[in-house]
Amino acid sequence: MEFIDYYKVLGVDKTAKEEDIKKAYRKLARKFHPDVNPNNTEAHKRFQEINEANEVLSDPEKRKKYDKYGKDWQHGEAYEQARKQQQQSYNFGGGYRNYGDSTADFEGSFGGGGFSDFFNSMFGGGSSRAKARFRGSDLQSSLTLPLTETFTTEKKTITINGKHIRITIPAGIEDGQQIKLTGHGEPGNNGGPAGDLYITFHIVNNTEFKKMGNDLFLTQEIDLYTAVLGGTIMVNTISGKIKVTVKPETQNNTKIRLKGKGAPVYKKEGQFGDLYITYSVKLPQNLTEKQKSLFTELSKL
């Protein structure tokens, strides 16, 4: 089989870093995964090529050999040994032994296959070598939560491909945030490690609060008399109602801050944002004649 350019298979440069290779592999594996392309033999073949390229380029030792020996990277050690034996024959034995082209001799001793036997093993092609171990594909999932369930750390059981997985969701998880569960992806091939599971969270606001980062915002209605004379009111927070003092002569749309009464900070135990309250002064309606008279007198003072 002809030489396989694994860098070309993954669409990366030879100078690509490990994270670039991993990113390229994940993108292509998702695109050509058999579950996404059922009954598509070309996609299945491409998926196997991608796995094979990742097996080589994601392993520092295999990549080093591959870069050094090209199509014969699997037999690099044997090649080096042949060269040492050649050198020993020249230095210690009765005269120089002509090995000719060492690479050619090396290829011949392994059937001239280079990667061909290795590649055939991927398809059950009758190679005597053990099949390559490949990491399983990553899985993507999503989970929708009401905002109230993000105020405390929650434990939930989710089902992925018929498998029940118990997860812990830290308080303060944000809308669109993604977490990784190592080893909960597709199983590996031929004993290879399983892939990872990535869960993206979608948060639905089921409260009266508006949320920006870790801060919460609430519009609180107060009557005219409390706004003018001052008093106390009960205000909702994520931990229950609390008593708040309203200063006399509070104007409409006045904003106050309740420090530490906002949403929890992700993975920072005991840290919270702030709660901002905007007062909305409600004017009295359906006044009696006496009340109107009192307001008239008040307006003349």
C-alpha cells in the first residue's frame, strides 16, 4: 500500500501542536462518524483513516518515528538494528559485507509493506500483526435546566446511548457552558481508551430576576406612602424573602444593591454576585373624595 500522509488526512501542518491535532481529529471524527453517516462506506473508510492518523500523530513516540522513517515508521527500530549489524560487520568481521541499500533490504524483509500491513489490519485484512488500538470518538449532548436549579449544586442522572450516567452540576453553571466527562464517550477500538462526553447546558429563566453574569436584577413595586414616608418591605432573593428598609422620599426608579445576594459563582464555594433592586413607585388609584381633598390640601402647602 502506498505511503499515507497522516498530516494531510487530518488537514494539519507537520509543525502542528498536539492541541491542533486533537482539535482537527475531533472535528473530522464528528463529521465522518458512522452514526452520522449510516450505510455510507466512504464515510466509514474516511473515519478509519482519521482514527489511524490520530493514533500516530497524537502519540509523541509514534509521531517521532513516523516523521523520521516515513512509510516505514513502524519498523524504525528494526531498521536501526540492521544498520548497527552492518556497522559491526564492517568493524569486527572478516571484511566488509555489502548490504546494498539498507532501506530496500529492510522493506523486503517485511514484505515491502511499510504501512500497508498496518492499514490492512484496520480492515481485518489478514495481517499477522495485532490490530491498532484507537481512542473512541467524543460524544456531544445537551441538558436544559431551570435557572433555580443553578443556584445550588445539583446531582442528576442522564442517559446517553442507553447508559445511565450520574453527574454533579456545580452551582453557578452558565447558559451555553460546556463540561467534559472523561471516558464517557464512544468505546475505543481493539482495547483503546474511550472518548469523552461533552455536555452543553441551556438555562431557562423561570424566575422574576434578570441575570447578568453573577448579578441579579429585580424590579420591586412600592406604594406611594412608603416611598414618601419610608418603611420596610419584603424582597425575594434566591435564598428566600428578606426585610429591606426603604428610605423616606425615595424616588421612582431608585436602585439599591444588596451585596452577596446574587447568583453563586461557578466552582467558588461561598461566593455570590449582588442583587440590584429598582423601586417602582405605584400611585394610588380609585381615591375617595376625602383622599382627593387631602392630596389637594397637601399640594397647596
